[in-house]
Amino acid sequence: MSDQQKPAIHLSFSDKYTDTHSQEYFRKHNEKKLSDRMEHRMAARALALAGNPVSVLDLPCGTGRFWSMLAENPQRELLAADYSAAMLEVARKVRDPAVVRRFRLLQCSAFEITLPDNGVDCIFSIRLMHHIGESANRLAMLKEFRRVTRDTVVLSLWVDGNYKAWRRRRLEQKRLQQGEMSDNRFVVQRAQFERECRNAGFEIVGHIDFLPRLFMWRTYVLRKKAV
């Protein structure tokens, strides 16, 4: 995606996923066996809560970390999208070819998804929203998700109200005092994010916490409200 094709909302962190960084991303998550299994279980539970949708868009798909799990349903229509062409290329190379063939791949921004209105039953968005620090940008992304989904959204982010969020807040205060740059990862107040979801036209079906009261990761299941 060239500079001329960048979406109206463009966040600088998304430009870091070069070929080298994408390969490092794959290796990093491939080595985290326990946490990866736990995150897969959390995602599978969220999809069940969403009604086991028959068509799913994995966005951002990264290097295809969840593709095998998403493809377990042989009847499911599968799409995967990422802003980074390098991520998509690494995914093609490292994942089971039989699984890769199940997916229609798209290169696009989560702010401007190259699908029509009501294009899929469910948008599956893991490890993206915690990079969005501004409420207005989260709301814009949620509204784009609402446009594209027919029914549900499954998404994860960092929320407050747990030990790791408290530790993160102390780290951010230290960075600010030392004049260091943010690492483009943000903890969001649960009440604020849930308000943003409602303002974007969703109702909250439920949520699943990675480890309650300890870790920041929470996966929400949202349902599109009728106009």
C-alpha cells in the first residue's frame, strides 16, 4: 500500500511490519506455546459466544496465527486481511497450504476495509485495538467494523481493573518522566470502551478475560444493533 493509498486515518505503528519484522513477529508468537494455546482457547470461546459464524474476516490476520482454528469448521467462509503485505506473504509461506487455500486474502486498513456493507457474518480482530490510543480512532474503527459485519465482532484489547494494568500505568508514568516515547500500546477503561461500542451501534454480548484480575487481555463479543 503506497503513501498515496494510505487511509484517511493512518497510525504510524502499522508501517513497522516490514518483511524482517513480520518474520520476527511469527517467530515470537510461535515460541510462546502456553500463552498461544490459552489465547486460542479464549478466541474459540468468543466465537462460540458469537454463535459460531459461518463467514469470518480475520483482521488483522498477521502471520495467520489463528487460521487453523478458524478453519476447523469446514463449512466456514474465510477471509483474512492485513495492512502489511509482508505479513500476508509470511502467512502464505509458514501456514499449512491446505489451510491457506481456504482464505481469501486482502491487503487493507481496518479503517477502510475493502469489502461491501454486511460483507461477512463476523469480524475477528485480535491484538489490534490495544494499539489505538485515541477514543475517536477507536470509534471510527468500530463504525467501519459495523458497516462490514452482518452480525458480530470478536475483538481483544487491554483493559483496566487488573494487576498488569496497574503495572502498566506505573511503567507509562516512568516513561513520561524520562521523556521516552510511547510504545503504541494502551490500556483502556472498560466503561469507556463499552460506551464507545454502544455509540458505534453495537450491543455487548459478553466478554472473556485471559486471566481475570491478573492480565489485561479481554476479548469482547459485540452484536450489530438494528438501525
